[in-house]
Amino acid sequence: MGIEDVLDRIRETVKGIVPKTIEIINIEFEGPLLIIYTKQIEEFAENSDIVRQLAQTLRKRIAIRPDPSILMDIDEAKAEIEKIIPDEAGLTDVFFDVDAGEATIEAMAPGLAIGKYGVILNDIKKHIGWAPRVVRTPPIPSKTVKDIRRYMRSKTLAKDRKALLRKIGRKIHREIGENENWVRITALGGFREVGRSSSLLTTRNSKILVDCGINVGNENFPYINLPEVLPLESIDAVVVTHAHLDHCGLVPLLYKYGYDGPVYCTLPTRDLMSLLQLDYLKVATADGKKIPYESLYIRETVKHCIPLRYGDTTDISPDVRLTLHNAGHILGSSIAHFHIGDGLHNVAFTGDIKYEKTWLFNPAMNKFPRIETLVMESTYGGYQDFQPSRIEASDQLKDIVQRTLSKKGNVVIPVFAVGRSQEVMIVLERLIRSGEIPETPIYLDGMIWEATAIHTAYPEYLNTYLRNMIFQKNENPFLSEVFNRVDSSEMRKKILSDPEPCIVLATAGMLNGGPVMEYIKAWVSDQKNTLVFVGYQAEGTLGRRLQNGLEELQFSEKGKTIAVSVKMNMETVDGFSGHSDRRQLLNYIYHMEPRVERVITVHGENLKCIDLASTLHKKYGLETKAPLNLETIRLR
């Protein structure tokens, strides 16, 4: 049966369920959704039982959309909204989700934009046809978020994306035969190593690529040139667990070499991924390295993104359904759960997880309807990998800062722009506000400010306490006056020559380039200063070598190599890590519901993957594996 036959059968079913008073204009697959277009959108809204009955009968995710003929032109609709919203509401932006027929209105005072009993929203809907939605303006404007929203609402892209979603939808919902079913995982990268994470999940009918990262330290790529992967056009979907480059850095390369399918991730992951990929190209170009793709392929990635919320279950191929769950690692990070076939097998990929409530996020989810196989990170899975609690980490950082400032020294904290930097900011702000450390200027260098702005654009992904603190109590730690954005090389030079002590948070987290190196060069030879590691330092990076006691650094300056003695204090505060330590990983498995049958350990150095797999087998009697890159494991 062809896809048109499938749609004809669906149209007949819809006709039998929907009242004759409602005119159905069109029915079409768009991405993972079955879209029903109508001019009587209000009648559907007033009778949710119709949609529920349709979803249960058709066993599809249904979305009811207004027929495009009743929607006002985007530019005209924006002008109309600006005219209707009262000035005192503080309108800051309007952006349109063409896929959903929705207009999102950002306002400083959302209640005034909605109006009493929703009267203003109703007036807007009556005039423009689009479904209006009001959200609070993020306290820190994000250029990345604004640029992506502007790009997504462009008229040219809207037309291209509609065609793209229909093409994807028809591929997802194609008919498949009833032959022998099987499930396999092929290790493409990040197995018994940290970096270039990538796995291929294969069934008889589908190929799903889970992550496609790059090892930035040595430019190692995952094995996406294997016969099992090629041609790239044969891949049904790419799923990105989170925005760190070792998981998403090479996704744009797929589009350069022929992939034209969807990328599934959360909205924050889409935006942060774009930010980090663009920065990766910028840094690589500045260092004279050959870039693997151009920025236009980052735009292609954004164009092909299908954002999902936590808990939404979505068809991504004829026999695979995807659900994303909170991973607790960074903003929007996800555990990707795949339901394969009609109950054939359930496998989840943790990506990077934190099984502990942090200052930013709730702990990683480990309750699933069904799960047989878990592919789990092992970054800190080694026998001695036990981290202090967040409170202990805060106290340790406080002591380090106090000691350094008392000697009139500077504190440099290399951070990943996303995740660790925001947690350290929260802790430092609290310590200064409570008087536990002296009031000292804190400088944010690199992408930290922009990454923090993206955090404020998606407050629903932060933990409950932080959301309430920001939006109910109007106490936003990210807006504290102690933070100063370093926005130019001139400002950086001024900081470096200032005799007064300060605290600097700067990228990159493993000292593999970035602005942090300017502070290291200037301050590494002075024993009054302190370098504080708060994140994982991969094998082979400068950060790891300094942790291990490197005594001399070599810098290139004006074509000459200069050797500098390392006298700066080196401190490590493990409790800030966004990765679970050994105890948390074991507890994650122990408390998992239902009990998992098989665990595959990944994303850890060789011995740590093996050690964790061995312990899980002995402790819980599970089948465990620690495969190498290029191995394939049959799950069913």
C-alpha cells in the first residue's frame, strides 16, 4: 500500500469521526505529525474529545491547524499585534511558528498583554487568524535565539520547511513488510573514549543516528563513513542528546554530504548547538585549522530540526518511536528512549547524565514505561570516581577564592560555556551576597554571557527552585552586578593589567584554545594566582596535563616559542561536574523502573567503561558490555 492509499484511508476515518459542520480542508503528514487543516479551528478547540478519538483510532499524533487561507501575512500580523498590545505590557518581540500556525508574543508584563479574561488575545486571534501565545520576556536578550527565530519565520524558509516536513512525514509513515525483525547498535565513536560520540541504531526498516560529535582536542571524527552508515540519505533520523560539541559538533557535516532528513532534539539544544558550532568554526579558523563544514550547513541543521518537549512520544520512522527525557546535564539535555516495533525492544541512550538535583536542573529521569537495554555514559565510572556534593563543592570553591584573594591573586576558572559556567555563577553570586567571600569583580569571557541568555529564554528547563526565584521572587542571580561581560580584546587587556584581584570565568573548559588562554599566559608564572578546574579534563588536553603537574608551558608569540614556568596554583573542584560519579551511576541503575536487562557502557576512558560494566554485572546480575568503536551489538 502506497502513502497516498494510507492517506486516503485516514481521510475516510476522519470523515466518519468529525462532525459534518466542520469542514476539513486538507489532511497531510508533516514530520512526525498528522496535520488536519480546517477553517473551523474554534470548534475543534471547544471539543477536545474529537481530537482524542482521532488519535486513539488512527494511533497517530494529531495536530489541528488553521487553514493557511485564514492566516494573515506574517509582516501584517506582526504590525497588527503591535497595534493591539497596550504599551504598558512592554512588548519586546513577536515570532511565528509557521508549522503550528502560532504567534508567540514576548512581553515584560504578560498579564497586561493577555488582558482581563483573555480579551486582548481573543481580539488578536480574531484579527490575524494565528493562535496567539504570550510569554514573559527573557531577562537577558539572546542574539542566538533572536537570529534563529527570525530565520525560522522568513517566508522563503516557511515554504521550504513545509515541503521538507511533508517529505519527512511520508517517509516516517511509509508501509513496511512483516518479515523477521531485529535491532542492532553500531559503535561509531565515544566507545571506551570521551569525545566524538555517535551510535547507529538499526532495525530491519530503519537507521537512526544518535549524536554525531567531534573530539575538538585532536579533531577525531566518528566513523560515519562505514558501509552500515552510507549513503547518508538512507538515514531516517538524527537524534541529538545535547549541545556539547562531542555530541553534536559534526551534525552539519551530514548535510554537506547528502543527508536531508530531520534532527530531533529539544529547543534549547537546537539553539545552544548552533551557538557552539558557530564558535567551533570561528576558533578553528582563527587557529589556521581546516574547517569540516561551512556555516551554511549550520543553518541547514536548524532548518531540519524538529524540536520535542520532554515526555512527548513521536514516530521518527515506520517502526521506531522516540521520547526525550531530562538528563540533568546541561540546558535541554536529553535521554533518548526508543520504542522499536510493536513492543519488539526498548533502548535508551543516556547521553551525558547527572543523577542529582543541581543548582540548575532536576536529576536525570530513570522511570520509563518499558526498557530492556540502556546505553550509559561512564565518564566517572571508575573505581575511585567519587565526587563531593554540590554543597561541599561550594565550600571548597569558597576556601580557594578566599585564600587567593587574601594574597591579592587572581582566580581563573576555565569553564564550558554551557552548564558549568552558569552553576559557578550562581554559587559565586550567593557567596558574595552572603558575605562569605569579599565583593570582587567577576569577569565572564567567551560565550558565557550568550549561553546564559539562552538559559533565561527557556526557564521551563531549569529546576523549580530557580524558576521561582527568577520569576516569582524577581531574584535573578544571573543579573547580579558582580558579573561583568568581557566584550572586547581591549577590555581583556585592561583586566590583565589591573593590579586589583579579580575572578575570571572563561572558555574553553579544557584549555584547548579560547579566551581563557590569554589569562593563563599572563598569570601562570605568578604563584599568587590560582587556576580552578570545575569540569572534566579529557586525556591529552592541556587541562589534563596541568592537573597532572606540568611544570612548563610553551606559547607562540610573534613567530617565536616562549617557555614559561608554571607557578600558578592548580586546584580541582569535582563537585561541579555535570556528569554522574560512580555512586550516582550505580544508583541510577538500582532505582531504574522497570529493571533494565542489559547495560552498554560508553563515553568513558577505556578502563572506566570496563570497570563500570564489570561492577554492574557483579552487583546487579545484569548483562553488560563495554564495546570498542566499530563493534556492532545485536539487541534482538
